Amino acid sequence: MKNPIKILTLLLLAISLLGLSGCVNDVTLNAGDQYTVTFVDYDETVLKTVTCVVGVTCDITPPSEPDNKDNAYFTRWSVFESQYSTIKQDTVIKAIYTLDNRALTIFGRSIVFYSVFIMTGIAVALTIGLREAKRTGIKQDDLIDGFLWIVPVSILGARLWYVVFEWDSFFYGDFFPSLLRAIGFSSGTLDFSSFGLSGLAIHGAFVTAVICAYFYTKKKKIDIFKVIDIIAVGFIVAQAFGRWGNFFNQEAHGGLVGGMTGGVANLSLEEQFNYLRYTLHLPQFIVNNMYIIRGLHGIGVEPLTGYYHPTFFYESSLNLIGFALMLVLRRVKKIHFGELLSLYLIWYGSVRIFIETMRTDPLVFQFLGMTFKSAIVTSVIMIIGGILLSLLIRTKRKGMTYETVPGYFGYKKEEVAEIES
């Protein structure tokens, strides 16, 4: 299958269908018959067995919480205790753990899903960009050359943007160790085993990419408005992938489901789970991994152990909708070159404002004695910029539309009509 859009659709469909549940044998028993409730670990190791008799009250109590899975922790049993009284047949209750955020380990060095999803998003963006470059008359070699140096610089921009708003977390003590922490050596020494860019801000990457694209297109004498449309489409689909890395790291999430009052959760763990699973109808593997222990990233971020809102999923889904909309609009002949960037600025700015209202770990800054969320401020600027950019394009670049590019909606019909006339 050569079409990357089809591959992406099938991949997301496969992810959405994943989910595990407790196993219950559908066998009807009569009064006096025995049945067994078996508690097993993630690898099917039996932890406890309880034998019960139909018609007789059975004391089903789970074993102590297991802690046998590397780089993960126990969240719950596949059947909640409130449901134990309804069990009347042989039942297997399985230990549910969070997901391991490591994709694989090579020579003792772990490659985490965060990196995998970011690189996958970049690869998909490039593939889609190359197809569009050919359609709009941009040399694919020029796009690849620009990609090879703009992407690394943009990652650096994303890192620096994050560091600026988390300055105190990196710059303390001596200057050289602080500098090393800022560029990714968390130990503050040239220890490559501690290297990793655990903090990136997409706004920094986007701003850096647009600036670099301006200078690159000027040097190559390429229409920047065609290029920034390709960048916009690539960015939004890459972000949709990248947020899944946050999911595996259990970060960039929203608040506790149901909230809390006076330091006490308003909903029980079962109610929190049920809200995500059966009210929002999220796949079970997502819900399971949104169980986060207290203070995993700081008490201010996770004040209680419980289920937290998967804002990564909300943002990823909205980004995919925006991506689909862009794919449609760039086939509309009245859309001007550069207006996909306008749409990106307005769409993602709005999405990010919505998400930031739920985030518990926002980047903030102080101004005139007030605290502002950097992402919200930046997103407001993006929205205003997107509107102004669209007005500028339609005023100054009349006729520079996708009608000049083969493949717009109705193109074949118009071509046939011209031949017949």
C-alpha cells in the first residue's frame, strides 16, 4: 500500500480497537456447584485462587498488589471489588499495569516511545510533503535538502523554548553543568547515558521552522507560501503522532477525573475509570495508562493517585481533524497559497487554548505581577496572526490559488469540458 493516508488511517483504526478485559467463562452453574475465582499476574502467573459455592456467600478478596512488571506499576484488577458479589462462575481476574514507555532496548540503552512517535510523525510529514511538492511544482530534492537542516534546528528551537520557561529547572549551580542540563544531559555531566530531550515545546519548533523556511526559500528562490502550506500540513500530523509519546510517558495530561474537594477525590477510582471508559468511550488501554500515582511528576501535577484526563488524546484527535480539513482545502481551487498556514495558526491555536485549560503542568511566566500560561498567550497570538495572514494573502496575492495546480476538485471535469469545446 503506497498511499500514506491509507496507512495512517488503518494504523489509527487498529489503535482504537485495542483493549483488554477480564476473562469470564460463560457457563451456567446450579446451586451447590463450585466455581473458582483466580487472580493472575500480567504474565498469567497465578497469584491467588478462591473456591466458591453457588448459593453461598463467598469471601473474595484480592491478593496484595503485585509489583512484578519492569518499568510499570500496578493500577487495578480487571474486575473491580464492587463487582465481586456478582461473580457466580469460574472467573479469571487479571492484574492491570501501566504501559512500559520503552519501545526497545539496544545494548542497555532504551529507546522510548516518545522518540519513536516523534520520528514517525516527522517521517509521515515528509512523505506527505514530498507528494504535495511534486504537485505544486517544488523540486523534491529542494524540499529534502531543506528538511534535513530545518528539522534538527526546529528540534533545538523546541528545546530552547521549553528551557526558557523552565529556566530554574536547568540553570542552577555552576554554568557548565547548567548548560549541559539545558541541552539534554540531565546529570549535568557529559554522561551520554543520561542524555535525552525530555522537554520539548511545539511552539518553539514551529516558530523556528517558519524562520528557517523563510531564509531557505529566499536562497532557493522558491515561493515561500507554497512551502509554508506544506510545513503547516506536516506539523499538524506530526503533532498528532507526537502526543502519543506523551501518553506512554504519562505526561501532559489533564486534571483528576471528577476533580477533588479539600484534597479528596470527588469520584471513586471505579467511577473515574467508568467515566473515561463508558461515558467518553475511550479504549481501555488508554484508560488503564491514565491511572497515575500521586506526585509522579510533582505533587502540583498529580496531587492524588487516580485517573487523569488524557488531554494528549483530545489534542491528537483534534489535530487529525484539522489535518483532514487541510487535505480537503488544498484541493479547493479558491484557496490561496499560504492559507493552510493561516488555518493551522487558527485551528491549532484554538485547540491548544482548549487543552491548556485542562493541563496540570503548563509552562508559565510572570509579567506585571501576573502569571500567564505561555501556550495560551502564544496561541492567542497565533490565532490573530492566522487571521491577519489570510487577509494579507487575499489582498496582496490575488490569483495565487490552488486553481493553478492540477488536481483540485473538478479539475478533470473542467479539462474535459475545454477539450469538448
